[in-house]
Amino acid sequence: MRGLKICLWITGILCLLAVVGLFLPVSACESIAGFFGIETLPDSPLVMYATRTVSAMSIGIGVFFVILALNPVKYGVLVPFSGIAAVFIGVVCAISGPIVGMPAFWYLGDSLSCLVLGVLILVL
């Protein structure tokens, strides 16, 4: 149970780090993209809207994982679902990252962390 709680907490905290992306100005997002060798973001409201929306969703998911971590027994079926969801997101990152041309360290970091934590949540 302790290992499961630790995995849920780690996953929740990693997701909550998206709060940074929620408030970054456009210029900071462009600087980060440039630093990692990604072409500059298109000057489109849709791009920043999508960035903010994905950050907000990640924060919501992080809160969900933290709630699960507080009492995994109480939430029963939601715990394995959270592991399956994390594995699914990891697979999506692993497939879509190279297709869209993301640097390997970026999508591998996302996909491997989701896959490892998701599997650990499922087996613990």
C-alpha cells in the first residue's frame, strides 16, 4: 500500500507541475521551445488556448491522483483506472512524439514516466 501511495503522489505532483504552463507568457513558451530546438510556436490564439487548456487538464488530473493517494482503498476501482489512463497517455506520447518531430528526450520523458508509473499503480 505504501508503494502505491508513493506512486500516486509522484504522479499527482508531476501533473501539478503543469501550473507553470498555465501562467507562462507567450514569449517564455517560445523561449523554452527554442531552447529545446523546437521551431517557434505559430502566432495563433488556438496554440496558446490549447497550451493553457492542456495545462489546466493536467492540473485537474494531478488533483485526482493526489486525492487517490490520500486514501486508495476508499476509491477502489478508480485506482486501477488511473493506472490504465497513465499507460494510455504514455503510449500516445510514445507514438505521437516521433510522428510530429518532437525531440526524443521530450516525448521519452513523458511516455516513460507515464508508462512506468501507470504499470506500478496497476501492480501495486
